[in-house]
Amino acid sequence: MLEAPIRLISPRPQRAGCPLFVFLPGMDGSGQLLRTQLSGLSQRFDIRCLALSTQNNWSWRKLVERVVDLIDQTGHHRHRTPVYLCGESFGGCLALQVAVHAPQIFDRLILVNPASSFRRLPWMRFGAALSPWLPAPLHSLGQFGIVPFLIAANRVAGEDREALWQAMSAVPPQTASWRLELLNQFDVGRLPIESIEQPVLLIAGKADSLLPSADEAQRLAKRLPRAQVLLLPHSGHACLLEAQVNLYELMQAADFLPAPRSRR
């Protein structure tokens, strides 16, 4: 059976009646790197992770429309169950577009080191332009070389570093090049994010060596009507893999959790 181009996977048993937490992943597109956050989030949420086929080369528009369809198919918002949309890095750009395109399907938005600054960085744009022309061995070497920029190594356990490397290695060169090109196309300045009326939580690592995430979070917050910013002083780009970062506790500290279900 052929793998679906795009789907929502359940990393934990589904929890009917609980608020829905939809995670849109970074460049790996696997949905597997939320692993260290699952035990906390599963206390309150029914969790889904977006998984993109490595053969997927859809445009932003098609990705956005299909994500909206997948969330709609869960039925949560029709049953007035809160829907939380969380995008990390590449997934943050996708989440912003979903939020603008279909504000009716979600209640709260979380952005973790969104890659919305990508096209403003000349060296990133050069890398995106060069990527399609690299032979596979050089592309793999480039993937390995970028790992130190993705994580603060002393804050990520060995097994989680290995999971990151495996997720990156599973992305073929042509797929990685296409996703880089999507980031190159994404212009948050042209996206009317001022129309997003739902509460937004922006989480950014001040030690991000890949992107200026802390500055970008502040920049986005000025345009989002109901945004709050949490800066993590020692965290890198892939901060959700860090042992010291607990997304559930960060949401709790920001008063961003759904109200407990009433007992009847």
C-alpha cells in the first residue's frame, strides 16, 4: 500500500472528548520528534502529529487546504472541543497559513521557533538555491553538518539526538530541497496575520544558532493581536527535544491550557 502524501498520526491512544492538539513538524516532516513532550501533553490532550510523505512535493496552498481537511475530519471543532494548533520551525510557517486560511477550525495557536525569518537571511536563501544541485553524498554531509546548529547538544539526550539524525536522514535530497524552496517562498510580511484573533503563544530559543528565533518571535508578536512570548534563554532551534523543556509546563505557566473537563 502506498503511503498517503499527508496524514495525521496518533502517537498515543486517542482520547475522545479531550481537546485536540495538532502538531505540525519541522523540516523532517515525520511528526516523530514530539516524542519527549508526549507524556506531558497526553495529560490533557488528544494528540495528532502531521506526517508528510517523503514523496510529497505539494505547494503551500495544497498543504494548507489538506491540513484544514484533516483537522476538520477529526470533528473536534464541530463538537465544540478546543483545538490547539502547534507548529515548529517549518511547521510554524504552515500553522500561520492554516490559521489565516481557516480560523474557524482552531482555538489556540502555538509557534515554536517558527522559520518565518528564513527568506530574510541571505545565506539561507543561497543554501536553498544551491540544495537541488548537490549530489546525494554532499547533501547527506550537509545534513550532518547542520545538526550542531539545530540543538544545544548538552541539553539533548543521546537517544533524542539519534532520533533527530534518523528523522533528517530519512528525508531524500529532492524532498529536503523542495521544503527549503517552500520556506524561501514563504513571506510572512504578505500574510495578514493581524486577522488571527485567537490567543497565540510564541516560544523561542535565545540560543538558536540556526535562525534568529527570539527576534522573530518579538517581531511576530507585534502583529498578532493576542500574542504572548516565552523566551527560553539556553535553548536551541530544536528545543522540544531538550530534556529541560516541557511544553505542557510552559503552556501551564502561560495560562494556555484548556479548562479541565467538568464532571457530571
